[in-house]
Amino acid sequence: MILVKRRLRGIPYVQKWFAHDPALFDALSVAIYYQYLGGKRPAFFLRQRFAAVQIDLSREEETVLSDMQKNVRYKIRRAEKDGLTWELGVTPKEFADFHKAFAHKKGIEGVDVPRLRSFGTALVLSRVFLGPQILAQHAHLVDAAESRARMLYSSSARFDNVDAALVSRANCWCHWKEMVHFRELGIRTYDLGGIATNTADKTLAGINEFKLGFGGKVVREDHWLSPLYFIASLAGT
């Protein structure tokens, strides 16, 4: 389990990722269990349905690659010839600065340095670039005890002078390099994060298609919100 301490609307709260055992104190405080793995329902908590795409990294590399859709395999193999560089050790500030520009272009919420730092040593940041230009970057939450790497944030180049096809290949290759890296560390599950089930939204459907292209399985792992967390999350909305 990974414990993260933050503030919600100025109120201190905790996130627990991949928890197995509910704590009674959490039910009386501001807390959320992300992708709860316990068999016992957390008393008084409210369920938030959640499904994720997960890839089994315990298999041979070629097996993992062969289970991907043909176009994804093509992008990864083509990217190997594009002269790209994959880099670990990206700083939270570097990640947040690039993500801010991406989020602005996409019209989505960005991520700041304090939020990234709140994950502590469980956070792994990586990126792909061509020459000096960053093309794609990913943030993962790694739980060694659960043998899982869970993608949190992803951003890619959204500039007029960047080849969109190259960026797409770089993004896929970034995922592949991370899978290989985590597999070498003994991580068994590569978690691409949430998938929107039964959606008619074209954007969400496109994200679903992208994630499923890596050959993973859809796994149901619900979030659970304490009553006070639920109330605090509604404040001001």
C-alpha cells in the first residue's frame, strides 16, 4: 500500500493506494482508497466504480509485445529507428512544466510540483525526446510490495512544428521502455489506469482504444470514499 497525504479544499486528507485492510479511523476522517484490493468492504465508505487496463509483465518480453495490437507493435518498432532517447530521473519541476503546456492545449487540469512530490519515492518519472525536444512523458506510482506500476499522468508534445505521427510513436515507445524497465525490476503488473466503460464520448472511447491496444485486460478495482471525503469533494462544485 502507498500512503499519500494531501489537502482537499484546504482540509488534510489521505489517499491509500492498493490497500487491503480498511481502517476504522479512516471512515471517520477524510480519506480515499484508490483501487482497493481488500476482500472486506470498508465500513461506511462510499463506492466509486473503477476499472483499469492492466498488463501482465511476468511473461516473456516477446509475449507481452506480441499481445499488443499490430499498429502498436509497428509504432514501437518504428520508434526504435527514429533516434529517440528514453530517460529516467526527470524532476517533478521538469515534468510539471511540460505537462502544463500539454494540459493547456488539451483543456484539462494540469499537475503541480507539490502534488507530484506528495507521492514521495513511489513516484517514477520518465520521458522520451528527440534531440533537445521532449515528445512524451509519463508519471508512474510504483508499489513494490504489490509488484505494480500504475500510470498517473501522461503528456506529449502538442506544438505546431512537431510531427504528430512521431509523437504517437514516441508515446507508445515510452510505455514499452517503461514496461521493460519495470519488468527487469521484478514488477509484475503494468497498470495503464482507468478506462471508461460503456461510454459514448468519442474522446474517452479513443483513450480506451489506445490503452487496450497494449494488450492488457480490463480489471475492476473500485475506489472507496469516506463520507467526509465525499462531502469535501463536493464543496464548491
